[in-house]
Amino acid sequence: MTSISFEFFPPKSEEASENLLETAQSLSALNPSFFSVTYGAGGSTQTGTLGTIKALMEKVDTDIAAHLTFINTDTGHLKEYVDGLWDSGIKRLVALRGDLSSDLNWPLDPDGNYFQYTSDFVEALLKWHDFDISVGA
């Protein structure tokens, strides 16, 4: 069975937001499996991601997924953010390692409270909540 999804980047203006919602409504006619909203490098669009997801949830009858990366974000902060997603009704995630910025070295701080691998990240997400999780590979 073939399935499709569409990925959106959080808009940076009111006009772009209106265009995104109109586009999503049009694309809904294609019956995608879900729409996803990016998280940005290091969570740089975190607030925009959540706002865009909430707006899409009000306007379309298509599942919405939040992208979520773990690079350079401690597990406590991730857990808090994930709890907020769950409490907002977001039950689908696209779990990604994220891009390694030039100021980071692999492995991440082995003594810190960080995920090292996407598999560990996904395992924790599923312990925290019963998400429907897709991964990038």
C-alpha cells in the first residue's frame, strides 16, 4: 500500500500562515496519511511548529505529525516538550536525530543527559506516551 504525506515549515508571517492553511485544505483532497510540520535545526522553530500544528488541526481533517529532533537537547527538556505535544492532542511524531551543528562533536556529551541514537530516542518517546512514530532513515 502506498501512502503519502506532506511536510510544512512553520510560516513566518500572517499571509504565509493563511497560504499554508489554504494549501493544506487543497492537499487534503489527495487523502494523505498525514501532514507534518518541521521542528527546525536544534528546535529553532519549536514555537512555530506547535502553533502551525494547532492551526492545521482546526482546519483540516488529516492527521498531523510534529517533527521532533533530539540533537543538543537534554532529555528533561524533550520530555517536557513531548508532554505538551501529547496534552495538545498531537499523537503522531516524526522522530529525527537532527543535523549535527558545527559546534557539536559525536558522540554527544557521554556524561550528559542526551540521547545518542534515534533508536534510544524512539524507545523513550514510546515509554512516555503511546505515539504513532515515523522515523527518517
